[in-house]
Amino acid sequence: MSAQQYPASLTWATRLLAALVAVLAVVTLLIVVLQDQLIRVWAEGRADTRRVLRTRGLDAVKNGEVHVPQFIPVALTLFVVVALLIWVLTMFLRAGYGWARVALTITLFFLAVGTIAGLRTGLPTTFMAFAVASFPIEAAAVYFLWDKDTGSFLRGTWTAPEEEGSPAA
């Protein structure tokens, strides 16, 4: 078996994890671009800033006594940490370390919990759409992480299919 041959389930898990990181990158970019929308939603959810937003506008909220959350630095930091965590764990998984599968599953679980918490805050529609779209990707990734072929690969019992035309040993 060459070093480049992996079971299809592991290849699909890797692709789905990459897709999830791509979705997270888009959401992070949207946080930067649509920061004013997020501040409006945040201000509407607080009694002390809702009145200021409705009477004096968004700039008054931004310059008011109540400090507006810094969405951009938090989003950028969270993206970098999660993307690197998924990347490193995926490399360990592809190297045959079974604990990486468990760590990736736990990471995906907590991403889903965080997404559900975000949905409960009344995010703008754009963010809701990406949040909902992330669930099937996470679920499919977990499915392929725990597929029997991935398990066989991690135990060292998986054998690559014979290539056509190769001499039998």
C-alpha cells in the first residue's frame, strides 16, 4: 500500500472537513463585511441600547456608553484556532492516529453546539443560512469519520483495492 492510498471514507471525511473550514471562512468574512448588521441585532436585543438605536441611530450605539462587542477580532481568532485545529487533527487522522478521530468528533460536536447557541441569538438571515448549512456537513463528516473503512484504516487492517493491470503478488 502506498502512502497516498486512503479509504474513500477517509477521503470524504477530509473533504467535508475542508468544506466546513471553507464555510467558516465565508462566515468570518461576512462578519467583517456585515458588522453593522450584527451590531444592530445586538443592540435590538438589549433594552439599554434598543432605545438609543431607534431614536439616534447606529452611530450613537457605536459611540455610546455601552461598549459594542468586538465581533471582528473574536471571529478572526476563532476562525484561525478552529481551522488550524481541524487541519492538525486531520493530519494526525490521515497518519493513522485513532485519537484524532475522537478529537475531531468532539470538535465537530462543540461547533454544532456553538452554532445552535448562535441561532438562538437571532442572527441576521445570511448568518442563519450558513449556520443551518453547516449542520449536514458536520453530520456527514462524523459519519465518514466513524465509517467501518476508516476504522479499519486506523486499526491497520484496511487494504487498498488492487489496481487494474498490476501483477498479483
